[in-house]
Amino acid sequence: MIQPQGTRLVAGLFCQCRSAETHASVDPGGGCGPPPVSPRPPQDSRSGSDIPDHACDVCGGPDQEHRLKVLFEILDVNGDGGICVNDLSIGLKKLGVHRTEHELRRMVTAGDKDLDGQLDFQEFVQYLRDHEKKLRLVFRSLDRKNDGRIDSQEIMQSLRDLGIHLTEEQAEEILRRIRAGFIWTPVLHMDTDGTMTIDWDEWRDYHLLHPADNIPEIILHWRHSTILDVGESIVVPDEFTAEEKKTGMWWRHLVAGGGAGAVSRTCTAPLDRLKVLMQVHASKTNSMRIGSGFLHMIREGGVRSLWRGNGINVIKIGPESAIKFMAYEQIKRLIGSNQETLGMTERFVSGSLAGAIAQSSIYPMEVLKTRLALRKTGQYSGILDCAKHILRSEGVAAFYKGYVPNMLGIIPYAGIDLAVYETLKNSWLQRFATDSADPGVFVLLACGTTSSTCGQLASYPLALVRTRMQAQASLQAGPQLSMAALFRLIVRTDGALGLYRGLAPNFMKVVPSVSISYVVYEHLKRSLGVQSR
């Protein structure tokens, strides 16, 4: 098959130096660096550019800056110094590169730092360089033999890690189809030399102008999982590969995550109950501290009282996770995404909506948890007795007190949690990833813990007001205060810091919660036959 012009142009963007004497010293994907250049006057026949052409002292080809400038001028169809989605669509088609409108928008959005809807030359260059580094990490993760090529055995192993089991014949068939260009696009093909393997140049040249930022191998390591359970209303659902959904492996992940959450929440329940008490009772006049709070609980109800409200907190993990997962899958279909993994904005919207649906479904359990955590010894005989008492004395509406601040809290929590996680992930990949996209356990835990903590910090005032509203009827008679009235009352009596009462025990339980969750999750996964990533 003859390569179209687009393939030749893209293949020329980076130095192709691969001679035997220089191969060992040239880093795949890194090119030969900025070499000494000597000006050459000829005009580029494809773009009509008068830009001087320079030669690489290793391969003799034009240098990277010139090649990128040539490509930019070709894609800048209207010549206004910026590449918009329409420019990309027309320009890439001229080069024989076909991308969907969704993919083109993702490319522009990823590189548009000044948010003007288009890429100037510097943004275009930075996008390609950042994108190439991601591609290099994935290539190295796939190249398990470290020989600079991906063969059928490596394809089999990589797909097996994603839960997809193939025979060697099927893997070779995939390589034949890649060679013919029948998987990604009818025009471009990856295996350009017909060797039934894919080297770095072929991999990079194909993907460089494709917004493959959700590559499965990176997702496999960096999947932002809710097994990092801190006992809060986590609203970013788990994502699973198509094979995991088809084989039923997804429910094993959810069961393992639910079991890990149950153990984690039980171990940290005393800190969680202390947080609720401080949210409701602590003030300037009643300065409840961590030590005095624990002493108060033990004196009032003994050591067992430290776990009041934990039963309902554990029970609600199962239905909340199941409803959230099902809602998330349906919302992804409704927004028209055919991607296995969503981008950050799509995931934020889908995750927030799924979280809102799940929270709405189990919210009465949240109210019961708060009331049980605050109860005095002998006040209720159990969960059902508490529910009957609330229904009899306050009516059905009492089970949805604090609902509005709880729903509003989802937005800052999910948004900041995702944004911080993605920022930390990309920062690690840019600075420290060299041979693999696998960050290791400690980096994952650190990123997940930090992002979750930042999300909690942003949504904490709303969580405090929610708890106060849930507890109002059991603390005072007469009219119940609205969300806005409670905010004003807290700020007026305790100042802005009053909105963060109970924050210390809340943060104290983050690290043990995450650590316990992870250890138990890994053990349960092995017991259920789930492959470790």
C-alpha cells in the first residue's frame, strides 16, 4: 500500500535517526535533539513557505521546527495564525488523515491554553510534544521485550492485562488488520514496513495526530478508583473495560470495593462519629476537642458507643455503588459517548449526575446515620426503631432534610477531586515517567488521597450544614432553619471557621481509610479471581 501524503508528512515531524552506530544513544521518541544546523534555501513545495529549511547533522533531514511549521501552515486553512476545529477537519482531510468531529474538538481543547477556541503555533507545538510523551510511555509499556518493537505476543499480554484473552492467531490477525489499516481508519495504516511488528516510528507517526489521551494501558494503571474509600459520598464512579463488563468482572470489582469500604469505615468509625458530634455540638462556647470528644462518648455510652451509626454507614455502600454504576453507564450512553473512557469534563458531568441519582436513592440512610451517631444511650433500639420514630414524629419529609446542600456539595467535590487527580497524574507522567506509565502503589495512593482531601475541603461547609439540618429536629423544637439561615447563623456565632468544625478528625481518618481500603481490596480481588492491574 502506498502511503498517502499525510503519512509522509507526519512521519517527517521528528528526527528518524536510526543508524546502527547512533541507535543506542538515541532515545525512542526523543529525536536527536536540537542539532547544529546549516541553512538551506529551498522553498517547501507542499506549503509554498519561504521558511529556511535546516538539516539535521545526524539524519540529514529538515529539522523539527521547520517540519512543525510546515504542518501548521497546511492545517491553518484560512491563514489566520490559528488552527480551529474546522481548519483541522479540512487540513487533515487534504493530508489523507480522517478524524471525527469529536476527536478534532478533543485535540483543540487539549492544547488550547488561552481558551480562544483555536491553537496558535506555540500551543500546537506544545500539544504535539506533550502528546508524543504519552505515546512514548504507552509504547514502552507495551514493548515488554524492550526490543523497540511490538509483536503479537506483546499484544496478547497487554490485552490480557485488560481482561481480554486472545490466541496467538487472533493477535496476528490484529497485526494483519493494523497493517492493512482496517481497525482505526481506511486510509492510514500503522505497520508501514510489513514486518508484522510495530516499531516506535510507526506507532508515533500514526497516533501523533490522534487525540489518544485515554489509551487503555495508561487507564489500566491510572484508573481513579473509588476503592480509595474515605467514608464520604464519593461521586466519581469506577470505569471498567468492555471485556470486564462482558465477563461480569465489573461486579467482582464492586464487591471487592464494597468489602474494602466496609472494613475501612468500621476501623475509622470512631473518628467519623467524633466528626459528626463536633459538626453539630462544637461552638465557641462549647469548644469540643478530639480528646474531650472521645472521653464524652466513652463516658456516655462506653467503648461500643464509638461505633454508633456505623451499621447503616456500611449497609448503604452496596446499593449506592450499584445505583451509581448503573446510572453512570446510562448517562454515558445518553451523552452520546462511544469512548470506553470519558474525558475529564464528560466524566465530571456524568459522575456528578450519577452521584446525584445514587445519593437521592439512599439519602434516607444518610439521615439515619446522622441520627444514630448523635443518639443517646437507650434512645433507639436499632436502625428500624430510629426510622419508625422519625416517621411517626416528623413525617416522610424528615428523611430528606439537608438534601439540597448535599446535592450542591457533589459539584465542588467531584470537580476538584477529578481536576486535582488529573493534574497530579499528568505532572507525574511529565516529570518522572521514563520507562513505563505504571506509577506504582504509593504514587497512586498519594494522588488519590490528595485529590479526595482537596475535594472534601472544598465541599466541607456544605457537608456541615447538611449534618446540622439532618440533626435539627432531634436537638430543638419549633421551626427548622433553612440552608441559607443556618449558614448565616454559623458565620454570625462562630465566624467562618465555624463552617469547618470537625475537620480535624475528618482529615485524621483519610490516610488510614485509604490504606486499609487498598490492602483489603487487593486481598478480596485475589479471593474473587480478579486480576491485579
